[in-house]
Amino acid sequence: MQERYSRQMRFKPIGEKGQKRLMEQHVLIIGCGALGSANAESLTRAGIGKLTLIDRDYVEESNLQRQQLYSEEDAEKQTPKAIAAQSRLQKINSNTVIAAHVIDATAITLLPFLKDIDLVIDSTDNFDTRFMLNDLLHQQQIAWIFGSCAGSTGMSYTIMPNETPCLQCLLGPLTFSGATCDAAGIISPAVQMAAAHQTTEAMKILVGDRKAVRTKLVMFDLWNNQYQMIDVERARKRDCPTCGIDPSYPFLNSDSRTKTEILCGRNTVQIRSARGVSLDDLSKKLIHLKPMVTNEFLLSIEYESYRIVFFSDGRTLIHGTNSIEKAKRIYYQLVG
């Protein structure tokens, strides 16, 4: 340990004591795209004890410009991001335990992973999931670090249950759709800036330096040379449905969990089945459709003008449409 982390331990706020503590901590990263890749690599190199990675997607060529853990081979094989990230991270630091799960992050699927988690890092790409996380992590009393970026802009905020305003306090009254990287594009430095804020706050919490934790919302626009830190303490609301005196956790309600959804900005519909599928049986049924890409976690085919990706956990992505009805028609034509 002395040599590998020597430069980090020379930084007084961490030191040898902080490094030892860091090596005992367990962080859950939800989303293994741009922010997830950057946070995961930084924490792995820093010597985090365990990382659990959760992501529902696979590597595509358009990811390679900013998602630093992935290669052209990953995109060609359509390797699930969590699995590709795990493989790369284990080569970076074999002492860090990396657990990877190819699942859709919902209140139901996430709950079993929260039992021994010290911190959660939000690396998702939509506010519906973030508001669900906000409810779930307040209910479980787990700190988490929000981050987002699009274009040349980004935000980061550290949320400590019972201590800071929650995401609902900050954004709940707004009709908040937000820009996405699919609609607004994105430059890699914006990712790195947002992730740097997230990872730094994570390290403060993990080494036990709570006094150094930033309590302000950070917003920046790298291209237009703008940087703001906003004091949001007064945003905390006693009647907040998430962190108020009588929380109802509205985003954990069953009607907030749709089985079919349009993925924001991707011209893609996700259909979620209640049960898993046999990819081997499905490949035999659809063998006449070419090209076909298969691996342990998914099966991908071209059908008419669409790309259809079936996951073993029962999810299906219909790329090429934003119509739920059309996506369902294609799905049932193929699966029956």
C-alpha cells in the first residue's frame, strides 16, 4: 500500500488513516456511461475497497468519445457496460472488488444491493431515475452524490439524508426535463469536470472528512466560461414528500414504475417483461434474422429498419422508434 498510494497519502486530509478507511468502503455506482466510467476509474485507482456497478445498457460506438473505460472491441461485441467496466477496472486495480450487474435500476431491483453500501454515486441519464433514487436512498438513509452533464454544462450536488435539502426540494416544483447528451451533444471535458466534483465529494465522505463536504450546488458551463456555487440550504422544505417530516416517497409508488418506456433522447423504447428469457431459445427462433450479435447477456438483431436488443433479464430495447405502440407491435411479432 505504501508505494501504490504514496502520493495520495501525502495529501494531509487523506493520509495513511484515510487511505486505510477508503480501502474498507463500498460504493454503489448506478449507471456505467460517461459519469459512471469516470467515477469508477478514479475510485478504483484511489484504492476503494469495493465497487458495485449497475447498468442496463451495452457499449455502442457513439459512447467511445467520452466513456473512458470502453474500447472498439466492446462496441463491436455489444458488451454490457457493467461487464466491460468490470473487466477493465480489475486490470487497473486487482485489490478492488468489482461487482457488476446488468439490470434496470428500479426501486425493486436496487433494494437488495443497499444493505452494506457506504455511498451511492448517481451516474444515470434521466431525472425519473434520479427522483426514484432520491426517495429510495432517503428511505434507506444512505448518502448519495448527484451529477449530470450535457453539452458543455454540468451539475453536482451532495445529498445527505437529514442534513441537506434533497433533490425533490431543489427541483420538485419544476417541470424538469433537462438537456440530454443525445439531444444537446456533449464534450468529454464536461464529463470529466462533473465526475471530478462527484469523486472528490465521495472521497471526502469515504475517508471521514465530513466537515469538508461541499453543501452547495455546483453548476458550470465550460464553453462559456461560467461557474457557479449556489447555497441551497433554504430550499429544504418541512413538507417535502421525500425528506420532510411526513415523507410519502411518491417515486416509489408502483404507478411510477412503468413496464414500457421511451428512453429519453435515444429514439428507443424499452419493454420490460416480468420474467427473464432464454437467449439460446430466442436465437434459434430468430436465426433467420441477420446480422445477429449474441453474448452471455444479450441478443441483438436487425429487423426491418430497427435494431432489437433482448436482455436475459427480460428487457428488450427497440431502437429506431419513439412509439410505444409500434415497439410493442414489433416485439410481439418477434417473440409472440
